[in-house]
Amino acid sequence: MKIKNALLILLFCSSVLFGQVKVERWKVFELTLSGQSTGNPFTDVKLSGLFIQDNDTISVAGFYDGNGIYKIRFMPEKIGKWNYITASNVKSLDDKTGSFVCTPARAGNHGPVAVADTFYFAYADGTPYYPFGTTCYAWVHQGDSLADVSLKTLSKGYFNKIRMCIFPKSYDWNHNEPVYYPFEGKPLTHWDYTRFNPAFFRNIERRIKQLDSLGIQADLIVFHPYDRWGFSKMDSTANDRYIDYIIARFAVYKNVWWSMANEYDFMESKTLSDWNHYIKKFSAEDKFHHLLSIHNGAKLFDYSNPLITHACIQSEDTYKAKIYRQEYKKPVIFDECRYEGNIPWSWGNLTPQSMTEKFWRAVTNGGYAGHGETYVTEYPVKFPDKSNTILWWSKGGILRGKSPERIKFLRKILEAAPLHLKPIPIFTWMPFSCVGIEDKYYLCYLNDAQPRSVVIELPKDSFFKVEVIDTWNMTITPLQKKFSGRSLIQLPQKPYTALRITRWKS
């Protein structure tokens, strides 16, 4: 009854008691309240906000940000006036009302990314999105000086998505302590899981916003097994409390994706039912419905789960995108398909040509791929290396490899192509791959098994222009003739060639 009466009052409320007066569409409205700091505010205080516009009512959880400060965050997805009212078990935080106006998105603000037409992605405003990501697990846990270098590297436009861990990571070439810890307590393992360290989460928020300013999606890895602090073995109550907290803090940012785990099947403390529980929890409690998936080690997850938005697969066989997209009826991203580098581990010593090829094979089979780099510059390599050697894959910094420019080249080609390319059997020899739109556009890849010539099956009643793409040297050369029906195309004597085939314009 109390909330119903307050809603009536909201109809006449035109001023904002707290927070901003105007908020751009898909940006952050933040309500800041002062309350108690005694006891344990993380567990003792319940806080939420109800946001209302016409028939839309959206309830989001608030959170404690330390020093007696409580916050409620909301991402408006509809233009116009929004009213709100708070609810809390603490009188000083309860029944606070106000309003703000959501203004149209400015240029460059396309909103969050979601699945579009089963196999693809698009921003909320309909702009197509093609994921060209990289992995940089612990870059947010380094100091500002190195993180700033990482952001400068990312600003060069190679990638529009980055996989990154929320918890700190402990692994080869990543043995330094993080700048902040997620909980109050004493390193290395004496933590109070009922008390978060707000500074830890503010640091991640700052990085999420910096990535958004560069047009980069933050694919947040919620759990991972590479841990010496005990965070991978928290009990179910602590895990749920942690999930509630990060949803309350991070879900408001339009460039956030959720990845339940990195190599979920290597986390022995968690069962399949645990993972399904977390997936349900994120799906229900993230009121902004960000993309959600889970990353495998040796065993694929069942991506047919309807709450999972896309398949996030670790495998070097990126040519299987065509198979997985049909099996799961979802977008397929090979977020980890080995890394370009020179470390002794087999997963981290791809040549730049091989890294580039994996992207082309993924794209021309209807999927997407993710980059990673693991170059050690000091020899002989210390193994396992516990030094402060900085590898992009672990800590960020600079990129030393040669594949990023080639990946960026492919990204430009795909972004200039028609929408919704799908696998097409254009070749008479199966190792080659092609996506396109029948009788209009074809993007083909001939990989390292390239012959001297290739036969392709084009529509007989149309003429086509063929361009030869050198995926390594990043050149596009048109052939000076028309093609129609079954066509023989002579190829340059070098591997990693692609073809772009378009309708001939008279």
C-alpha cells in the first residue's frame, strides 16, 4: 500500500531530489544517498530503486559504496521522463522520490550490444556490431601507469571487445599482487567475504568507462580457477552475494558483457548445477539484459541453454563456426583460439600468420574469433616465469605481434559488407570457406591449402566482379574480367588469399 501511494505522488513529482536532472539514453543515472556506516552495511542494509515511465516499471538493487554512501544506478532505455522511488529497511534510505529526463543518444552512443537475427549482433539502435576481441586478463589489476599504456594500445582500433577478469589472476607471467583486493581482510587468504572493498570495484568501473569511451565492450569474467587468494573457492552464499554486488554496480554500463567463467570445467569447487544457478541469477537480476555466456576449458558447455545469449568457445578449430552456429542457433565466438607468441606453452606460440588465419576461417564460416598475445622478450625464457615480464595476455601494455593490423584489416572488410552474411557452399573443394548473400556478395577464404587456381560456383544469370585479397599484405586487387556460373579463378602463388565477389555494376 505504501508503494502504491508513493507512485501516486510520483505522478505529480517534477523535481529531482538526488542525482542528475538529465541523463542521455543508455548512459548512467546515479542516485547517491547517505546512510549508516555502523554494523555491516553490506549485509544489514537492503536498498532498491523502482523506476517508472508510463507502463514500464523496473526495479534495480542498490549497493553500499563505503563511508556511509549508498548508490542506486539505472540505465534508461526509453527517452522521456522517469520517476523513481527507493525502498529500504533503513528509514533514512526509504521512500526517497524524484525524477529525471532521459534525452536522446548523441552521435557515437549506440547503446548496449544484443543478439540480432539469431546469429548476429547489433547495438540497441540497430547499428551492426561485429566482435573483434582480445584477451587481457589482469590489466585492470595493474597500476595506473601500465593500465594507461594498455588503453593507449587499445585506442588504435584493433579490437572492439576485451575479455578481462573481475578477480585478480595468479598464473605464469602474472604473479604480482593486485593494486586492490575485492574484500576486506588480510592477504593472502584471510578475507571477510561479507565486506567488499569498494575501491576495488571503483577501479574496475573506471576501466569499464574508459573502454566505453574507446568503443570497446568489456567482457567481464566472473569466476576463474587461477587463484591463490581463495576467491575461486568461496561458498555458495559468498558467491551469490558477490554476484548481487557486481550486478548492482556494473550492469548499468552499456558496454558490459557477462562471462560466467574462464575455463569453467577447471573449477573443481563448482558443479554444473552451480553454473546453471549463476546463469539463472544473472539472467533474472540484470534488468538491462546484457549478453551472457560461459567459457570452456576441455569440455564445451551446453550452449543450447536458452538463457545463454551466445556461444563463447575455446578451440583452435575456428572453421567449426558453421557447425556450432547450426547446433546452438546462436552467434558463435571463438574467444580463445590460441595466442600469437613465443612462450613454451603450445597454446601461446602461434605465428602471426596462423593467428590471422584463425580469424579469417571463423568469419568465413559464419562466426567470430578472439585475439591474444604472449610474447616474451627476454631469452632464455624462464619457465615457469615468476618475473615481472609483461605479456599482453596477462597484464596488457603494448602489442608486439603482427596479427592485430591484419585483424583490423579484416574487421574493416566485414564492416563494409552487407548485413547477415551466412555460410554458402560456393567451392567445389570443401576446405575453403565462404559467407555471403546469394547472387549479391561473397567473402571467401582459401587458407594455407591454397591451390594455383580454384573453381567456384556462381549464379549463371548474373555477372560478378572478383577481387583478390592478400590477407597478410593487406591489399585488394580486382581481376579485370567478368565471372558467371562455374568459374576458374587463377590465384597468386602465396598462401592466405581471400576473394571478395560482388555483382558486376555495368
